[in-house]
Amino acid sequence: MSQLHFQQGPIRPPSEANSLLIRTTQGCPWNKCSFCTLFKGMEFSIRPIEEIKNDIWAAKAFYKGRKFESCFLQDGDSFAMETSDLIEVLNTLKQAFPDLKQISSYGRAQTMTKKSAQEMKAICDAGLNMLYCGMESGSIDVLKKMKKGITPKSILKSAKHAKQAGMKMMTFIILGLGGKELSQEHVTETANLLNQIDPEEIRLLSLAVKQGTELDDMVKSGRFTPLNEQEMVLEQKALIEQLNGISSRYGNFHSINLLMEINGVLPQDKARFLSTIDDFLSLPIEKQYNFILGRRIHYYTELSDMNNQLYFDTVQNELAKTDMSNPVVLDDVFYQLRQRMI
């Protein structure tokens, strides 16, 4: 394929792998979260509208007639644009790619709530009909500790704002983000907030602490104690148990998650989700370790893959190279492997 003649940002949601990517902003308007290095050293800016429009037409030429049904606007927050400019970009997208059915973007709560209800409706009507919310947690204490710069109240307000305008909403939750210190609060308050929002989709991510982040410093200084793999499974079980009265799609699609077969729709798949978790927790500890390592070194995708004797034996041989009698050592091995998956 020929060289790109339009900008591409460094991030997109996993579900946008086959989408058209158009960059409206550079970086993140907040860029202070304790766990993130994605936009480190990059100053946030809104790209000039003519540059964005030129990129759209350049993308059309580059893809040579390919039809896209979805488009994701990069980077961190397209709602930071002036409403009239954003609508002009959306109109240009529809002209260049008339088959688009979904246009999506990340959106920070503080940015969206600065838009009037009429502006949000106009943006949705122009085609931006899916919002990605990096909620991460519903706990005020966890959000403060992670320096998210948002509160549960602002998340709820922005979610209602977007849904009233007709936008669908996908929320991201990070298992383990409260550490051992705030695990129970993280689960309970996150479930409470999700129950109030009832988003179209809930996506789970398992925490992996990036080296060089403020969170990494917190771990090293003892101010944050990461959950081990089994504790994150228990945290997800508690979260699912407390999700009530909502009809969201729920998924563990990212490869960093342990039990990727926990995907479906609430409430009808809730019992299956919990049964899968119980299947894992009921395994002898040696088999739990085998599965965890097998997931982390890409032999297994789901629990049933352990039935492949060749895979099981291969993973067992790798496991034997560690001190299986010392859970602390194994937890550290799994911790290091998770870090490599981000």
C-alpha cells in the first residue's frame, strides 16, 4: 500500500480496528492520569479544520474506493473542537465516505458538559453517534488517586447529556485500578455508577502498570498494592454480581484480560459469566497457574484450551522453570508478563 498522506494518531479503541481513522486533535486535553504515558510529552492541540478536511479527502484517495461503515476520530477528545467546526468535519466525512453508519470519538466529561443540549444534538445528528468514555472507576477516591480529573457526578452528567442527544456510549473499566487498598470501593461504586448510566457497552481492561508512570512509582514506594491475577478475577465477579437493571453489552475483548470468554449481554448472560469465573476459581491452584501463564504467553484464549494436552504440557514445562511453591514469585512473573502486553 502506498505511503499515507494524512495523519494517524497513536490510539484507537480495539473495536475500531477496521474503522477509518481521522485525526481531529493531537494528544489529550488532560494528560495527567497516573497510569498513562500515551501522550507523554505531547501538548494537546486542535488541528486546523482545513487540515482535517484535507486529510479526509486524502484518506478517500488512499483507500481507493474502499467502503467504510465506521470512523473513529482521534486522539483524545474531539468534543474540544468548536461545535461548528466539528459539524463541518462530520459533514465532510459523510460526503467523502457516504457509507458511514457510525462515527465515534473519545470524550472527556468536562468537555462535553460545556456543550449545550442543542449542540450535542446537532453533533449527533451530523453523524457523531458513538461516545467512548474512559470512566475507569466509579469511585471518587480511586479517580482522585489516579488523577483522572473527573468525578462520578461529572461522568454521570456527561453520560446523560450524550444519551439525551441520541449518542450510544461505551465505557471502559479497569480491573484492579483501586489496588488492594481500594478494591471493594472500586467495585461497589463502579457498579453503582454503571447501573445509573446503563451504557450500550461496558468494556473491561485488566490493570498493567506501565513503567515510568506515576502509578509505577506508587507501586515501588508501597502506596499502591497491585492485585494478583486471581484477585482481579474476584473483583470482576463482584462487579458482575452488582450490575443490576441494565441491558448493556459486556466484554473482555482486550488480550490483556484473563477470561476473554466473558462476553455477552446483560442481564441474560450474567449467570454464564459468573459460572465461567467459578469454573476458573474452582480449579486446583496449580491449574490456575497453568491457565494464567498460558494466557500470558499466548497459548490459551479461553479455559477450554487447557484441554489441548500439547498446549497444557508445553505451558506446564514453562511453569516448571519458575518457583511454583512460592506464590509471591509467580505473582511477580505474571505481573511482568502483563506489563509486556500494553
